[in-house]
Amino acid sequence: MRDRITDLCVRVRAVAPMSVAPLWPPCLGLFKSVVITLTYLRRNRIQCELAETFGVSQSTVSRAISRVGPLLSRALEDFVPTVEDLDTRVQYIVDGTLLPCWSRRSLYSGKHKTTGMNVQVACTLSGRLAWISDPVDGGRHDTFCLKESAALTDHDPANWIGDKGYVGNDMITPIKKPAGGELVEWQERYNRQVNQVRYVIEQAIAHFKNWNIMHTDYRRPLRTFRQTISTVVALHFYQLTVE
């Protein structure tokens, strides 16, 4: 673990702008600033608790997180797949997930009954994480979010598998019950088969949300949430690459 953190420090220093004073708090140094940031993102610990642990003020912890987080995102951007990196020959499974936060009404998701940001997540049939989209307001439907990402622009939708939230996109999805009716036996069997394939995307999302900052309410100002999401996505793909 220490070697991994040291590697991250080297990468951060390589992208940090040259200045007379370091961007991270001098009383902590780069290594401890990275450790604090990683701990905050992984555990979503309250900043005053981190301050107590490291013997500094809460404002110092806040400064370390706000300055090191964006640097980690920049340092690890080459590890993050983009839409252009998705292989048109590969079949993908996609699903949306809500990253919760305390926020305004426009981020309210009726599906999840809370506020947050929606990201689209794609993996292969074997469960290998392939891509995570930029965040979209949580009040948007999965179909809107997927179209906004342009993931299907150069792909045949028939090669993509999703849940009922993607019906109407020419993708492989479960069949919805007709209004006032029931599914016939072959339709129920088909739905079970689709859902048996889809379970790997749920595992991929659960693994991503081991970063607790993506799983529990985000408490920092909303204007910092997109950047935090980008940092965690970069760290997650970095972790998958070096494991």
C-alpha cells in the first residue's frame, strides 16, 4: 500500500504546477496530504475526525482534499477510458447509478427517492469495467443520460444490454408488462435470462461504490462534486490497472 501511495505522490508532483510554495499544506507534506485525500474518498470520514487523527486543523484537512483531489484526477487521466475507447466489436452491459449528495430539487431522483448525480457504467460480459460516464443531474432518466454521453453514437445498440430503463433504444432489455396485462411464459423466461447476464454490471457498480464517497451523501459544496467524482473514477481505474 505504501508503494502505491508513493507512486501516486510521484504522479501528483509531475503534474503539479511549479510554484514557490507547494499547493498542499506544508505542515502535512505531499505524502500525508495524499493519504488524507484517499482516506476521505474511500471512507467518507468527517473532516474534523481526520484532523484529529493527523493532529492538524479541520481547515488544513479541507485544504489538502480540495488541492490534492484535482491533482490526482489530472495525474491519472490516462487510466480513464473514454467513449472513444469502447470497442464496437465488444458487447457491453450498461446501467445507471446515483451518487448521492445533499442538494437542490433538480438533482432529485424519483427512482432512488433522493438527490444526487447519475453516471452511466458499462462493463463487458465477463464483468470487466469498461467505462464510466461524466455525471448528469440525478433527476434525469437513464436513457437521457446514456444519449447525453454519446456512448451509442458509433455502436450498434443491439450489442448493448440494459434494464427496463433503456427500453426504446433498440438495446437488449427485459420486456415490460403490457398495460393491464401480464407477460406470457416465454417473455418471463427471456427476462430471467437477460437479468442473469446483467448481474455482472451490478457487481461492477458495487465495486466502484466501495469508495464510500460515491455511496453515502456527499457533504462538501455541490460545486466540488463533479471534480470529486472525476477523481474517484480516475483512482478506481488506476486501482484496477495496477492490481
